Amino acid sequence: MTNFRYSSVEINDEVANALEKGRNVVALETTIIVHGLPAPANLEVAEECEAAVREAGSVPATIGVLDGRVVVGLSAAQLRSLADPDRHAAKLSARDLGLALANRGDGATTVAGTISIASRVGIEVMATGGLGGVHRDVRDSFDESADLTALSRNQVLVIASGVKSILDIGATLERLDTLGVPVAGFRTDRFPGFYQSESGFSLDWSLADETEAALAFLAHRELSSTGFLVANPINPESELSVELHDRALSSALERARALGVSGKEVTPVLLAEFARYTAGASVAVNRELVVANASLAGRISAAIAKERV
Ligand code: PSU
Ligand code: MN
């Protein structure tokens, strides 16, 4: 392990070397692994994402907090330990990181937590499943994911299959507009709907290929301090049917209401109820889309490294 710039951050040697040479590194988050997907699929997905990044010619850096240290590039054993239910790893957004470190805690990082670490160590690309956003009951709860504000503050390109369909998608797109975060579809001008290839919302911008994504991001970086969202839809043949999706969604929203959950517990409860209601079908879709996003992240990251020189 190499200490790099910050004493509280450990970067594994492979990632540190890649960053020094060409920067073609892709950050991967751990909240989806620890709080978003059930075992044993969770660790399999983590492994598949790392393999997809490598196959695409980039170096994966799975990020989390272990024993009060930020680790950039968790080993398989470290990741297994973080996901061990007995560890009760916390869900860490950007604002939680300092406190978790001072507390010598363990934690999985959300998109917000992951990109704020990534941008500080020089990683420019990150992959996730579905970005967080504005919740449907926002008028009462004020619940809007810190993923959005983190994207407005960190110059990282995030690849996601849209935002989670448990959210108010239109309101989330409006907030991304206000926050100055560009949203571009990868080979589509339709905004994806996470478990579904399309959400009913259209996009102003679409990217033809990885090179165009790299060029747009590099130009954006020069002119703006915000991040960049690339929306990559699930293959339509793999998506959840509208019918099953909508029934599962009602059930999930009802369950969250009945349990009275709020704050950081809302999203994990909704995703878990989706998995239960669809008998694992939502997990299979989530798995396929996040691995596809990791692969695209690896290809775009390689294209960025190539275009920069
Ligand atoms: N994508 C998934 N599953 C997940 C997440 C993303 O397919 O569980 C996680 C990410 O870590 C994201 C978080 O940052 O959900 C959003 O949580 P919240 O709504 O509490 O901000
Ligand atoms: Mn929230």
C-alpha cells in the first residue's frame, strides 16, 4: 500500500502506478455492494465489475473505509471483510468521511463519497448502477441524494443507468440542470430508467462513442468545475417489464412508508423490497447494468488517457 497525498488515504500500488503513468483508473463504489445488493450476488458483482474494467483496458479502484482508513483499491479480502454483515459497515456519503475516519470506523462509500475521494486522488471516471436523486416524497421529506451535489462539486465522469426508478426522475433531471451537471446518453437520446432502458424523459445530448465521451468530458473539465453524467441504458432485452416494475415499485414505496424509514435507510429498503417482490429479477437486472457500466467506464477512461496525450 502506498500513502498518497493524504495520510488518511491508502492507494494500492497498482492504482498508484496507473495514476502516475496514464491515469486510466476507474473508481467503483461499495455502497451498492454492502447495502444495495443481497449476498452472495454482491461480492460476485464487485468481482465482475473489476474484471470488466480490466478487460476494457483500465485499472479498477474499489473504494471504501476500513479500520478508519480510506482504501482506494480494496483487495478481494478487504472487500469481503467490509461486506461481512458482522462488521455493520456504515453507509458513507461525502460528508461522513472525516467523522468515520476519526472514529476508526468501517464504511461503504456512496457515489457521493466515492467521487469526492476519487477527485482528490486524481481518478476521473467512476461507474455505478443508478445514481441517487430526488425522492418522490420530496415535498414532505426534503430527501434529495447528496450524489447530486457531489456531482456538482467534483470533476468526475460518472456512468450510471440513469437514476434509480424509485425516485422522481423529472425532478432529478431538473436538479442536475440547476447544479450545472451535464447529462449525456451513451448512444441514446432517451434518459434510461435504471431497471428499464427508458424513463420517458429525453436528453439534449447523446454520445456516439467512447472517444466523443472523452473529448466532451475533457472540454467540460476545462470550462467547468462540475462532474459529468453519462447515462447508459440496460439492454432492452434484459429490462424488467413495465408491469412487474410498477407493481414492485408500489410495494417498495408502501413498505418504506410502513416501516417509517428515513434518511440513508430509504434507498436500501426500497431496493431490498424490489428484490423480494420480483423474486430476484431486479437483482439480475441491477447486476447486468452495473457490470455493463463498469465496462463502459473502463473504455471511456482509456479513451480519456489516449486523448489527453
Ligand atoms: N446503484 C445501484 N444500487 C445502489 C446504489 C447505486 O444500483 O445501491 C447506491 C449508490 O451508492 C448511491 C446510493 O450513491 O445508492 C444512493 O443512496 P441515497 O439515495 O441514500 O443517496
Ligand atoms: Mn437520501
